[in-house]
Amino acid sequence: MPDETLVGRARSGDGAAFAELAEPYRRELHVHCYRMLGSFDDADDAVQETLLAAWRGFATYQARASVRTWLYQVATNTCLNLLRATSRRPQMADLLPGSAPAPTGSTEVTWLQPYPDTLLDGIPDDQAGPDVRMEQAEAVSLAFITTLQLLAPRGRAVLILRDVLGFSARETAEALESTPEAVSMTLSRARAVLREHAPFGDSPARPGTAAETALVRRLTAALVAHEVDAVVALLAADVRVSMPPLPAVWQGRETAARFLTEVVFRLVPEARFVTTHANRQPAVGVYTRDNADGVWRASGLLVITLDGDRIAGLTRFESATLRPFGLPRILADDALK
């Protein structure tokens, strides 16, 4: 528990004291809001609103729970209010050539954005739900974040609080102004949806292994050389290709090969890549040559989902998502990889 004098000063309106209490939790609150909202940019806004609401309401803090628990309560309700106020419908876009293969499916989660691993580092990872142990790498993977968005907002909040953060049923009920019995029922339904849409097995390994590095190098080399067969050889049979905010999904090796030929290599005749990590998965910043001045400019982020020694998913995000990754907008010649 924080020093009672510090809490007292914050209750009396001392902004510096409140900042000292809240600042250690800013980064993990951001990840919490990201899980709730599925968007890095929306999480930015939610954290700002959370801290403002917490500051304004700190006089009501009774210290029955820790400051951390109380801040998560404020953050959760801030996100629920944002979700109620925001209409999230699939964004349609006509960016693909007419020769593009027809999608094999679609997703309504078109607002999905990636999360930089550098901002996940240093966040405590020893919390786990009392009934279901969820590794932190799994709890921020793109598959998990996507599936969370399919849950009703309150179900999403309950599952995150209970199974990711390890809140008790009583703490979760207090955060949502509900009852432990209602929380338990909601959690059961949320877990069922999670199992149906994302049947996770073993938790994914932390990124950065030699095998992962070699696989990413083989992929980027094949993409640079436009070697379709070399790319396809790295893919799982049911590989999934998506490009948020497009709602379309292309699945399967054959479809992926056609997508590479008819879309990727036509729209991006030359590309270079800079390795990074997102959502505890390997990723690469994508750079394309500007024909006007020959400069390599950032054009997107490709997040790679692995299944053993195969690539199970390729998710390409727009260039605006590169901002929190610290990648340059223009690639210097000596940075080409």
C-alpha cells in the first residue's frame, strides 16, 4: 500500500502526490485499455481519460483496495463508456487491384492495431487468473486481442479482470457494480466464446529465438526477391492473411500464393524490411521506394504469427501504426535489411 501521507495529500488536491501514486501504473493501464479496445490509439485516449477521471474522483478513494486495483476499476469503466459511445462497424475500402483473389472469409474487427513489445517489457507478468492460467504472451497475441473484441463489452471486461489480471470475483464485481454470482456467469460465457473462436493450446514462446530469426530472414528475403514458391514453403496449410482495416481475410496456401502474385508484388514492386516485435510476435516494418526521389518510405507493418516452424498468419497494418514502434519514416541506406 502507498504511504498514507501521500494518499492524504492526493485526496486533498495535491496533483504531484496523485501523479506519484498513479504514474507507476500508466504503462500496464495502457495495455489493459488496449485489450479492452483493440486499438493502440484508442488506448492512448482511454488512459488519458482514466487518469483525469481518477484525479477528479480521488477524494472518494477509501483505500479498501490498492491504488492499482482502484485505477483498474476506473480504467475498465472508462473503456466501457467509450465502447458504448463508439460505433465500430467494419470499414470498407477499395484498395486492391481487380485481379485480387476473392476473400475466403471476413472479420468485423477492422479497428485492430499492433502493440510494440518494447512497451510490454517491464510490465509485471506474474498475475494470472485463479482458475485459468494465461501466459502474458498469449494474453496480448493478435489472435487473443481479436477474439476479445468479439465478446460483449462486459464479458470482455470480466474475462480480462479475472483471467488475465487475476482479480477475484468480489473485486471484479465491485469494479463493475455487479455481484460475484453475475460475474461468474458472465465469465463462463466469455470463456466459452474464447474456446470457440481461439482454441489456444500451449502458450506461445517468447520471441527472439534463433529459429524465429532465421524464419523471418527467409521470409523477407523471399519477399524482396518476389519468390512466391519460397514464401509458400514457409506457410502453414491454413495460413491466414489479413490487412486491417479491410474486413477481408484470405486463408490457405494456394490463396496466399495468388494474393502474393496478384496483390503484394503488383502493388509493391520493391520493398525492404526492418525487424521488430509486436504482440510478442515477430514483425517487420515495410518500406517501399518512392519513384520520385528514390527514398525508402515506411508503408506498413507486417506481423507474423508462427505455429512451430511454419507461418500461420500474416497481418499487414497501415503505416500509421508504426508511430509507437520508433521506426523511422524514411529508411537510411545503411539500415536496409
